[in-house]
Amino acid sequence: MGVDLPYKLSAIAELTGHEDRAWNVAWNPVKPLLATCSADKTVRLYGYSGIPTPTFSFHTSISTDHGKTVRSIAWSPSGETLATASFDSTIGIWQQKGAQDEDEEVTAGEWQCASLLEGHETECKSVAWSASGTLLASCSRDKTVWVWEVQPDCDFECLGVLMEHTQDVKSVAWHPSEEILASASYDDTIKLYLDDPSDDWFCFETLKGHTSTVWSLAWAPGGRYLASASDDCTVRIWKRVAEHQWECVCVLEGHERTIYSVSWGMTTTKRVSEEGGEPLGWLASAGGDGRINIWQLEEAPNSTVNSPPKYELISCIENGHGDSDINSIVWCPRAGYQDLLATVGDDGMAKVWKIEVA
């Protein structure tokens, strides 16, 4: 971009094996496992070890029961269960059978489908677990968002079918500590939902501002901010200004085509401005232009409820997957590895990136 930036991204692994475009990538929050899913209907798992720069190796492939593309994957907070969302309109719940390997932390048993959730009328686009692991959310091209309660023996009960969006719902994301659910849609809006103890789940706020499809959502680690990525080539940052009210406080630009994915990770290297603000973490974005942007955000000193965060583009790389679109970008949540990013693209490849001081 013609500007010297303080951090650099280095590709430390290129993981191949999918026979079609790769749609989504997810780090296991507990174990050294990275999962990818694809239009080839499979999920591939890769193990890794070593600090500060780990090495990655193929672990296993799950030939899912899905009849069409696996569009989204999500690990439960325990790391024991994997959810898959498919264009065949179902959600698969996968668990590994077998004894724990005390040395490697990764069990050797076969992954089996423990439950298949049905109800959506057409393509499922996203799936996400709540922070407690007791709730699962899914969304679909059928314009609905479903909230499922996780019960013993991998049984799931639908607690609510939310029909607030007027178009295809692209993404769902849970608040990191509260049972607040966000959804993003082709209708250019973001909806926020709560459970009414005396009734059902309901939409308590609609966030408007994007001028085209909202593809991806990411909560800040502390939960005070929400980032949204859009076909309008911007990332919007929404701030909690009251208990149940969020407002757009800044717009990040820097992509030339649709932004398909955004991820908010913890800051691992202290880079504080001269004013000494409070770090809010690193935000990564990627999409149709193949560019990966990394932003550092911080709460400005003496900020008010409505004050925008300070933000700085700290790293950028062009053509992360060659000429291919990047469909998903995710920070690693595990301690010791929070300077790692994973991406997947239309080239069917997964890449792991390490961010470090330039």
C-alpha cells in the first residue's frame, strides 16, 4: 500500500487437501487442532505443535454425511464437539470416539455424527456456540435464525425461530460473555437478540448503516464492541452505549472488494499509543480482493460512552491466496498462539500466518 507498517505477516503453513473451495476455518479453543470445511463436503483437521512458530500436519479428514457444501464450522467451548452447517439445510454435530492421548492432547478415535439438526428450509450459512456451550445458533438462506439448547447425550431442542431478517442470513455470532446473539444479512442489517425468560427469544435492536450485504461479525474480546464486514467494502465498529444499545462509532476502509470475513483477537504484543489508551485487541479482515488487513484498536484516554476507539492499520498483505478470494479469517484463541491467523480461500487451501514486529 506504499506505507511502512509496524507489523508484518508471514505465512508459516500452507495446508492442502480440499478438492474444492474452502469456506470456513476454526481453531479448537482447547486442543492443538485447526479445522477447515469445503464445497467438497469434507472437514479436514490439522494438528500443530511448537512455540513460538509451530509446525502443522494433517490429522484426519471427516467425510461428512452432508449432501452438499459444508459452509461453516464451529467448535464448542470445551473443544470436544464440532458443528457443521451445510447447504443441504442441516447442521451436523460431531464428536470423536476413542481414548485421550495424554501426550498429544488429540484423541485418535474416529469422528462420528452424534446428531443431525433439521428444520431450516434451505442452505445453512453459519453456526456458532454460546460462550457457555449451552446454546447453539444457526442461520440460513431461508431468512431465519434458530437458537438451539444443548441437552445431554447430544440432544438439541429448538428454543426459537427468529424471522426478523427480510433476506438471506449470512452469519451468527454470540457475545463473548453474555447470551446476546448477533446476526448479519443480505438485507444490509445486523440484528441483536435476547432471551425473554417469560416468553421467547426476541430482536431488541437492529443496526443499520451498511449499504450492502453484511457478511461477517466479530465481537471484541471484552464484549463492548462489535465489528461487521460488508459487501460495501467497509468494516463498521459498533459500540455499546447502553445496556441494550449499540451505535456505529467508526468505519474502517482499506478493501477494494467485498469483505467476507472479520475476526477480533487479543493483542499479544503491547503497542500503546503515546496517549496511553486501553488496548482493545487486533481486528483482521479479508475478502474478495485477497488482501489481509490487521487493525489495532484501543480505547482513547478519557473517552466517553459515545467516543470512538482509536484505530491504526498495523499490517497488510496483498494477494494472500494468490488470485483467489479469501472466504474466512480467524485468530487463534489459545494462549501462546494468539499471534497466529488462519485463512481459507477459493483455491481450496488453508494458510496459517504469524504476525510479528516488522
